[in-house]
Amino acid sequence: MAVPVLSSISPSQGPSSGGTTVTLIGTGFTGVTAVRFGSLAATSFTPAGSTQIIAVAPPGASTVTVTVTTGEGTTTQPVTYTYVGAPTVTALTPVQGLVSGGTVVTVTGTNLSGATAVRFDTTAAASFTVNSATQITAVTPARSAGAAPVTVTTAGGTSNPDNPAAYFYYAPPPSVTDVAPSSGTTAGGTTVTLSGSGFLNATTVRFDTTAAGSFTVNSATQITAVTPVRSAGAAPVTVITPGGVSNPGSYLYLAAPTLTALTPGQGPTYAGRVITLTGTGLTTTIGVQFGTAPAAFTVLSPTQITALVPAGSAGTVTVTVTTTAGVSNGLTYTRITGPAI
């Protein structure tokens, strides 16, 4: 009989808590009396012939030399086993992303070297790279909206999934259902209310390709935004959050109204004369005024309105039209006193 020879151990590392089942390969293992990890005896061992032993690693720390003892002696080969500390996750950046996945997340923690898996809840990361013992870069997989504990698995075990610092939040995509008012002036500055869902943590509100002058997230279902300057025409309104880009809401930029003609240009001092106002941008007219006096009116087209002249004293008065885009230039209407007998 000869002194036993230990040639390899597999796996060669495990958690400091012990409990890893390892296979020892060598020769002269008949009559094994002890298997040690450093100075500590294996939790248990089972000989599997003269060339193999199945052993369970005890708790330990750092790197230790593994030895096998028989009646002929103890192995002297430098076969080692490394105890690996359990990984921890202490921070995620960013902490929110799309339900469709694809967000690049930096995972910060300890004992991350040799990571074999990164999971978002129970789903494996789309991919990951171990940058150092304290940092991993991972790409999120697709998942339903909600909180997902992020765990890292190494030879030292799996990080604690209940750590509040290790939660990644899958944000639902935002949705815009209403924009009110739905139109305003090309000069911008109109305060509009966006209704919908998934608005929390919104980072941008856009009118077409231009960011809102300012906006406030009132709740998950409402945002108040100030329109930016833009040329006349329809502008899709979108909200951007960590959950993605919303469907487009509808907002119409209107040019300020202009008046080019008033027919007839004169009439009696009493009420009831019908006049026709011609111009541009008259579709959303909300008021016609003769000086400070309002007049009843009918919008016939984007370029024409009929109005009933209110009573007034003889002389000239300025006529203006107000739309949701602003107030027009003024044209002059003249009231004439009728003949008296």
C-alpha cells in the first residue's frame, strides 16, 4: 500500500457556509479515515473506490488545502478549495425600466466575481458582464409591470432577494387618452391637461418634436403641461416615462385670427343689423365684440362669420374676434343716427 495521492477536487470553491458536495480524485483512497479542508474535517465523506471520494465541505473561509488520510498516511499535494463569501446587491442604477426589457442596469454589491446568474425576479437577465467584484452590468429581460427583486448567484450562493435596495421596478408604458383644451395659439403658453395612465416619473412631454414649456405630474393619470411655440397645424402629444413613450394625443395649433373685411361697414344705432366678417383662423371663434359689447354670432367657415350688431351710440367702434388662438386685429364699424321728423 502507498500513501494516498490527491490530484483534483471538483468543484474547487463554494460558499463559506459550507454544504457543497465535492468530488476528490486521486489514488490510494482505500481505507480512508479522514478528509480535511484545512484543519477542519469534512462534514461527511463517502469513498467511491480507490480513486474517488464524495465529500461535503464544512463551513470555512479563504483558501484551504484539502487532504485525504488513510492508514498509509496523508496526501501532501497542493490541492486547494476556496471559500467564497455570499454575494450581496447594494444598489441598482437605474431602478426603473421598460416592461419590454432591454434596460442596461448597473448592479453594485460585494463578492460578485464569478457570477453565474443574474435574475430579475425568476427570469434570467438577457445578458450580463461581471466588471469587478463589486459591479455587474446586466440587461433586463421582458417582464410584466411591477417590482422585481434582483439577485446574483455565484459559487458563494445567491444574494438576498428581500433587500429593498435590490428591487428593479418595471414601469407600465404611459397612455394618453385626452388633451384638454385640444387647441391653442401658435404662440404657445396654453396650459393643457393630459389624461391617461402610467404618468408617474414622466421625464418629458412633447408636442410633436418640441418639449413642453414646462409640465407637472399631478398623478399617475394626469399631467398639466404648458404648450411650446409652434407653427399652425396638428401636433401629436406624447409622454415619456421609464416605461417608454405613450401613444400620441391630439392637439391643434391655431394661428391667431385676422379680419380683412366687414360688410356692411355702417348701420343704425339700434340693435339687429347683420354684418359679415371676413378673415382667417375663425373656426374656433368664442366671441365677437363691438368695442366692449359682445355680439351674437355664427361661424360660417374658417374665413367667415355673421354677427348681429348690438345697440350703441352714434360713431365708430372697433370690431374684434376672439378665438382659442387669441384676439384678432380690429376693423371699424360706424353707427349712424337715423333721420328725425
